[in-house]
Amino acid sequence: MHQVTTHREVQPLSTAGTSTGDDALAVEVLQLRAKNEQLSQALVSRSVIDQARGMAMVLAPCSSERAWDLLVDVSQHCNVRLRDVAAALVETAKGQELPEAIRREWRRALRRLHAAERR
């Protein structure tokens, strides 16, 4: 569905005797396609992160901001991208278990959150 043109695909255009304007246009098309792909991936990631944030709000229970902090905290302590932590949490709704490292850090993050709230 997503078509990304690589530099190698554009290169034959520039060696086929095209003008400098055509070369610039081909490069611009390549850059725009890459940017489009990045934006598409960001939208998908954002959706998953928002779902995980809602789950965290219910599980903790906490505000949206605190849920975000929890996800970031787990991500940083596990050294796992936030979108991957979020995806793992969302998958638990489908019967998947959290990976051990994420589960361990999730517990620790909840303890830190509750300890901070008691202060």
C-alpha cells in the first residue's frame, strides 16, 4: 500500500539524460514520499500510544498526564521505544502477556507513582 522510492530507483532517472530540473523534482518526490511514510508510521504509533495511555489510566488509576509519565518511565527504564511499550500493553487486551522486562518495570513505575502521590 505504501510505496517508498529509494535513491537507487531515482538514480536511473538522473543518468538517462534528464535536465537538472527533472533531477531536482525526482529528489523532491523521493523526499516527500519518505516524509509521507514517516507521518503514516507516526499516526499509527500515536493511536497505539493513546490506547495504552487509556489502559494505564484505568490500571493505575491516574490522570492522562500521569499515564503518559508511566509509559515514558517504563520505556526509559527498559530501554524500549515508547511505541513498543505501548503496543505490548495494548496486546494484553488480546490475551498476550507483557514481556518480563516491561512487566517488571511497569510494577516499579506504579510503585514510584503511588509513592509520589503519598508525599
